[in-house]
Amino acid sequence: MFVLYILDAPIKFGRAISLDQTKSMAPIIVRVCLVLFMCGNIVMRVLSGAKLFTLFNMFLFSFAGINLFYMYKLGWTPLMFGIEAYRYLYWFIIFLFFFTNAYQFRINNSLINKLLLPWFFFVFFQVVIMNLERAGSTGSLNLLAINAGYIALDFLPLFLILNGNKKGLMNAPYFIIVMIGIVLLVSLKRGAILSYLLGVMAYIGLKEKIETGSLVSLFRTAFKFGIMIILLAIPFLLKADQLMHRFADTTGSGRTTLYKLIYDHWLMGSLSDKIFGYGYISVKSYLDAKFNCPIYAHSDFLEYLHDYGLLGISIYVCIHLALIHVLYRLYTKRHWMCPVLGCFYVIFLCRAIYSGVFAIGPAFALGAMFLGLLGGYYYKLRDLHVKKQKVGTAWGVPKTQNMIPG
């Protein structure tokens, strides 16, 4: 139930949580209790020997710290500060919870996977298809159906790492890839579809390179993958008119104009503004004052360049560099987690460029779970390798632990 509540957060609460957006205090109280439970569990794991301060974690700590510091500088009341800090730190606490538990091999991947699969089928197929049924002839969709596309992207690498190298219909990675691809197709979210395609290409390419040592079989795999998509997408061809209308739209999303405004505003600032930024959620404040439209930048890079200046964007870029470093290390070891991280990072990078990742707050819960699981396993196996302990094979999976995928 705890895991299900985490996974339900993006749909129930969207990107923001505030007292005036809920009719009852009960949901907030429950989630505060869950956060307190996670914090208590994190402390227990650290005291019992779980690693907490790694290179990647330190960048995340710094990034979370600069967000809290700039929130504090706004001079909000304690209640407003607490609500906003909770909204932002929710995904960060989830990351630490799964990181520390994965580091100590306390995560039951099979159980999480069993909870994920029915939730995925029920929520996404019901939400997306029902919204398509209600859509008008112009192809306009409910916002929930559109945003479901990006949430599906967080499911993809999480499913892959939970299933590892397992075989079978429900656990086969390619079956998972195809099913999520169909959800993205009917969500009509072009940015999500682009991220998905590039992420899948990275996954297949790295997987074939690691397992066969060459890319010769890549074309055969891509062909099989394409056949599966065609066969499974046939039922959705009934909505082909809406699909064609969506992808034929060349009016654009207005992002280029938005990006130019934000960048020019940062560029015109003082030296102090360029280095330290304009402050927390300054993009929303600027756009609200200029166009009466308080939206975020739809790009993490521009969001944090404007809000936190060169200082903040440097920390954010270091997070990307740390992920690339881990990816490279896994590749040199030919580890099965390399294609999974490759898939995640390509999606992560695309979203960071033209959508936003950390800026969406609680909706990054699934992505935080993935980072926690992979980070915990990676650093634990690396430490076992460094200490030359005879636990399975180096950089492999301990034979005595059946909770680790693969």
C-alpha cells in the first residue's frame, strides 16, 4: 500500500500540493506520515551501515539545498515554506529511501513489480482511452491524458530495472517497451514520444552491444520490435483521425518564444543576477508579471539558469555528468544495468531540455524510485568489488540475494 500511494501521487495531486487545492486534510496527513516513515527508515538504514554520501548523492544534496535556501530567502510564512519545501523534497526523500534500502539489499523487486504492473494497466489504459473517447473532433484532450504520456516515461526504466534479465511474457523487457509505447501513442504527447523513441534506441543499442559485442543483431531486434508495435497498435487505429490531426499540427507549442524570453531576461540582468539568479520560481513570477501566465520554463536548464544563475546551473549540470560517469562505468563492466540507465538518461536529458524533470515536483516520484534503486545497487556492487569480497562475481549479483534483478 505504501508503494501504491507513492505511485498514485502524480495522478492524484499533479505537480503541486497546497492546502487550498484539497477539500480534505486527510490526503495530506497520510502523505506527511509516509514521508516521516521514509525519513525514519532512511536514518535507520544509515545507522546500520548504508552509504549515503556518494558523488551523485552529494550533487543532489547540493541541488536540494540551493532550492531550500532560495525558498527561505522569499520570506514566506513557516506554513507556506513548509508546504512548498514538502512539495519539492517529496521526490528527493523517495530517492534516498530506495537508495539506502537498495544499498543494503532490502528491496523486494518482485513485490514492487507486481504492484506496478496492475497499476500501470488500470490507470493508464483507463485514463488515456477514456479521455480519447471524450475528445472532440478537433483532437483536443483532457490535460490529464496528455500529462500521462510523461508519467509513462518514468515507468519505462523502472520496469526495466525491476525485471532485469528475466524472461516470460509479462516480464520481457520488449513487451514492456511496446505497451508503454502504445500508451504514449494514444496520449498524443509529441515530446514524450520523441523521448521514448530515443530512449528505446539507446536501450536496444547498448543491450545488443553488451550482449553480442556488436550491433549486427540490432537490425533484427529493431525489426521484431516494429512488428510488435504494429500488431498491438491495431486497436488504436480507430482513433487515427485524432492521431493524424495531432501530428499534422505545425503551429508549435510556443516553446521557442518562451525560451528566448527567459534567456534574454537572464542575460539582461546584473552580474549578481547572472551568477546567483533571480531566486526561487522567478521564471513563474516574471512570466506572470509580463503575460499574466505563471508557468514554468519547460526546460530545466533554462529554469535553473534563470532562478539560480551560473551557480545553480553548474550544480545541475554536475548531476548530468555524474549520471554519465555511472553509465560509462557500467558500460566498461558490460553490466546489464547499463542499457537501462542509458534508456533512462536519454529520456531524462530530452525532458530536461524541452520539458522539465525536477521542476515537476511530486510527479517525479517514479523517476526518483528508479534513481534510488539503480544508485543503491551500483554503489553497493562497486564497494563489494573494491573491497574484493567474494560475493558472487565482481560487479555481478550476489548469489545469496534473490531480491536483486538479473
